[in-house]
Amino acid sequence: MINAMKDLLRTHDMCVLATTAAQRPHCSLMAYVCDDAARYVYMVTFRDSVKFRNLSQNPEVSLLVDTRETHGKERRGETKALTAGGIYEPIASPVQRAEARSRLLGVHPHLEVFLQSDAAEIIAVRLTSLLLMDGLTDATFHDIE
């Protein structure tokens, strides 16, 4: 089942990123990519955004990836929703930063102007858990750590 969860991450490219700070939640729709092992998810944001300030105060995040676009309203009960828990880790390695940037541009070429900005930061989230809801009642949890 872990492979199905990771495949869902690899085959989609939009998620909802949930961050918190001072006990206030914040959700953002984000373009993303993951590494080959689906252990890290990469996104980009401006350093002065609410989400980045939240990450600086509390690195624990949740990501939601779902298949609702695939099934449409008439098959909504077949939707799969993957909730991924993770930890934001600043990217220190220039090699990892270049790889993340290249992956983001490969899937999301429209982010090029964004990634060229000195005010932008690539977010790396190390995944710690996966929870897959397959339909309305079938849930599978996997602790990655």
C-alpha cells in the first residue's frame, strides 16, 4: 500500500499545504514535485508569505493531495485523498537546491519567473507519515519514520 501512496504523490502536482503558528492554521494551494523516493516534497514561496513565516516558527506541516478532478462529481465517493505529515527542512546543500529547482521547473515551467526572484524560497518537506483515504471509509496509515 505504501507504493500506491507514493505513486499518488508522484502522479499529481498540486496540493494543499497546511501550516500553523501561534495556534492559527493557514492553508495554501501549492504546485509541488517530489523526489524519486517520494520522501521529500518541494514547493516554492516568497519569504514574506504567511506560510513561510509559519514554517519558520513551526516546521510541522500537513499536505493534502486528492483525485477529485479525476472522478468528477458523479463519482465523488471514489475519490482518494492522501494526507502527508511532514517536517519543513531548509535546504542547505546547493546540489539539493539545484535538483529541487530543476524538478519544479520540469513539471511547472510557469514557476520560472517566481524561482528567479531573490525573494523566493524553495520549501523542502521531509515526509513522516501518509494517510490514504480510498473512498469514504477505507483508510490506511503508514508511519515513514
